[in-house]
Amino acid sequence: MKIAFIASPASEAVAALSELTAIHGNCDPMGADIIVALGGDGFMLQSQHQFMNSGIPIYGMNQGTVGFLMNVFIVENLPDRLASAIKSRIHPLKMSAIDSDGKTHQALAINEVSLFRQSHQAAKLKIVIDGKTRLEQLACDGVMVATPQGSTAYNLSAHGPILPLNAPLLALTPVSAFRPRNWKGALLPNTANVHIEVIAAHKRPVNAVADNIEIKSVISVDIQEDRQSHGILMFDPEHTWDERILAEQFSY
């Protein structure tokens, strides 16, 4: 088994990289059977973008803060853990955004595509799903479309639903909805095409963000799952994604 170790700049991750490399060696990531990412959830997200469509699975070991996407850091018996790890295939979202100058921007998002108000005034958004208008006007601080993986990130902090990793669903979640005040969002099939138009964009400017790529002053955004792109995550059998989701939902 050819293992590539990569690490975030954090001191704990760098120390773990040195320790594991001394034991197992290290190979070039593009020639590896498995990539072991040492860091936190942010570094895992960065690694997934970097190795998207490579076909190389990524096994995370937590050397960060929360580590929801990571496995427990244990030095011993790593080859056995990798051999028994469960693989999960993920697909990113594809964002196509048109800005106020008429320029089209495209980006992939593994976690979520978000729209946020740019000024002190609430954003006003029209939401269209598969060509049918579902909300003529949503007054809010923002709205997001999250993947199952992203459902435990910003989506969760905005009180969106947690989705099983293999669920054929996307979460459409508002951020501080003002009107309609009681709208809590929606669950969408992962085949849905979400079109969001910014109402009075010159007066109420809005930015669009695909993971860490931000587009200023958008007038419309289209979001759909990109079935042509994929990444592979690996989890220990006793600490799978589904188990983490259940634990998160019953935590208090």
C-alpha cells in the first residue's frame, strides 16, 4: 500500500507528518493508493478540492479543532485501519454566477454555495427550482444550498438539516429569514436545478460563495450537483459518517 501523507501548516499536523513519515515513508500524492490528510475539517476540504477526480481516496486524521470529517489520530496500526476503512463517494455542487457586469463565473463547492447580503440592507431573492418559482421574494441575510457533507458545516449553524452522506438530497437553508419569517428552508432532490435571482441588485447587492471562492455583486446564480466530478472519503468502520450524524443529532 502506497501512502501519501499531507498536512496543514498547524504545528500539531506538521509534527504528526514527521512522525508518520518516519514510520511509513511518504510518496507523491498522485502516485499513492491512499492519501492521509493531517489537519482539521478545513484542510480536508482543501485536500478534496486539490485531488478531486483523481480517484485517490482521502483518509483524514484529526489534528485540528472539530474534525467532523476526520478520523481519530492514532499512530499505531495505520495500514490495518486503512485496509478496513469504509469509502464514501461524494459529488460537489457546480455554481454558475452572473455578476453585475454580465460576466459569468463558475466554481465547484464541496460543502455549500451561499448567497449573502453585501450591505446593511437585507437581500431580496427569488428562488426557482427546476424552472418553477417557489418563492417570489425571500428577504434575508442570505441563503445556501448544501451537500450532505456540507450539511454539518455552515448549514448546521444556520439550523439547516443534517443529511446522511449517501442521501440523494440537498439542503436549501435560509440565513436569518425576515420575510416569510417562518420559512425554514427545504430538502431538494440532488437532481434539482436551483436558480436564484437577486431582486433590486443595485440597491441590495449580494455576493455568492462556493466554499472559499467569492463572487461580488451577483445578479443571478444557478446551482446543481456535478455528477461528473467526485471525491472519495474514508472513515473507520466504528466511526462512520452515519454514526457521526446520529451522535450529532442526539447531542445536547
